[in-house]
Amino acid sequence: MRAILVLVLAMILGGCATSSSTTKVAATKSYDTLFRINTKCEPCSQKGYETTIDGRTYRSDIALNCCENSRTIDTSASLKKVYIHRVIDLADSQKSVKVNGKSFKFDKNFASIFYMALTTELESRGIYVENSSNSPYTYRVDFDFTDIKSVYSLGASYLNSKLVGTLNIKNINKKRTILITTTQSVSDLNASDPADFDLFMNLLIKQSANKVAQEISKL
């Protein structure tokens, strides 16, 4: 019976990969799904985080709803300004999930979702997002997704994922390169359709944005 379930899931996931990039509308729709997640506000600096999403236990290494989001916009002259210069997506060949040892590709624009999530996170922390880096004092941010490892056990109904990227921040006074790594695990996830993974991939991308916003907040 389990072999049949694996075969069915493989056929479904295999059919969801496309050669074209996710459109802006699709990325916006994916990001909008994040707003339906009503999670308790927790400090982003804590080591572990656990919540329940649609009856599933969700664990991550950073809060999904950071307490910094409650901060008001700083209108003082010392307002921190950021220009998100470039976000580089993962290669299509890297975008896959392993189901019982077999890899299946999925189609998702990580860069677009990350950009929207990071913009929201920065603005909620009182940081102004510029449209250009004309001022030498504006922080220019570049982010490059470099790797993802996502493994789903059909028998255990368990998803475990890790997303890695490189953050570069610079202005006239500072220049930093930081490795950004974030992890998640989802228990009691009975996946039978690609849509069952979509929300959790969006949350994983949002976790990366939260971590980047944390680093920028420290500057």
C-alpha cells in the first residue's frame, strides 16, 4: 500500500515542475498565503520556535512572527535606509524535495517571495526601504540563495528542510558578508498534493527574510 502511495505522490509532484519562472502574480499569491498564519509573536533572537499550523507541529530556528513587527516607524533624522539591490534565486535544478529518497522538482520563485517578505520585515522594524542607493549612507543589500535540502518521509508524515543563502551588506562605512541558514520541520504532514508543500516552502523563505532583517537591524 505504501509503495502505491509513493508512486501516486511521485506522479503528482513530477507533474508540477515547469521550465518557466513563476510569475509576479503567482509569487504575490504565494506570499499572501503567509498572512493567514496567525502565530504568537516571539523574539527573533531565540534559538528554537514551535507552533501549530493547520493541526501540524511546526518547528523552526527563528520565529515566524517576530516581536520586532510591533515597533513603530522611526521618523527621526537617523532613520536607517536600505536598498534591496539584488536577490538571486536558486537554480531550477536545485529546487526539489526528496520523497522517500527520490527527488522531485517544484516550481517556485524564491527571490520574489523573499523580496516581499524582507521589505515587510524591514519596514515593520522602522527601517526605510529605498528604491535606489543614491546616498552613500544607504545600506545596499544583496542576497543569493545557494542551497536547499528538503526531505519528506511519506511513512512518518514528516518534512525536514534547510535553506541557505549569502547576505552582502555595504555602504560607505560598512561592508559585511554573512551566511544565512534557516531550518524547519513539520510533523503530521500527510502530503498527497504539491500544494501541501507550498505553504511550508513560503514559510522557509520568510524565515530567511526574518534572519536578514535581524542582521540589518544590528547595524
